[in-house]
Amino acid sequence: MVVLILALVIGILIGMFIPVSIPQDYSSYVAVGLLAALDSIFGALKSTLKGDFKIDIFISGFVGNTLIAMLFAYLGDKLGIPLYQAAVVAFGVRIFQNFGEMRRVLLLKNKSLTKEENKND
């Protein structure tokens, strides 16, 4: 867990001090790719809290979801249809669902810990 927090802090610092500019033509691809990556990360966090995290499922979902989302955005641009919006809605819904499940798991764990402490007193 310490390694993850350290990696997050390093990533934030790199992002703050090394300017990266993304051309506007690619902004929808990057946005959809980031949402797909966030969806996979929230799914991994949820699985970790539930105790059934598997690294191979995480990596395949992370890469696969990101590539498919970016492919949809690309095909939508070529067809003149905003297909990226479908990916934004789908990944947005999944992110909120995963967050809701994580919240429930944490609240239930907290309640069970509180009940055990009360029994021991």
C-alpha cells in the first residue's frame, strides 16, 4: 500500500512540474482512455476490498478497455458520429457503481469492527 501511495505522489509531482500538452485533435481519445483506465482502477480497488483481486484480470481490463474506448472514439470521428459519448456514459456509470460498492464494503467492515469492539468491552 505504501508503494501505491508513493507512486501516486510521484506521478502527481511529475504531472505538476513537467508540462504535457495534448493537441485538441486527440483530446477526446485521451479523455476516453483516461476514463477507461479510471474504470479499471476503481474496479481493482473494489475487488481488493472484497478480497478477490486478480492481477491478470486487472491488466487485461485496463489495456482492453482503454484500447476499445479509444478505438470507438476514433471510429466515431471517422464516421462523423460522437461515439466517444457512449464510452463516457458507460465508463462514468461503472465508475460510480464501483465507488458505491466500495463505499458499502467499507461501511459494512466498519460496522462489523465497531460491533466486535462493543462485544469486547
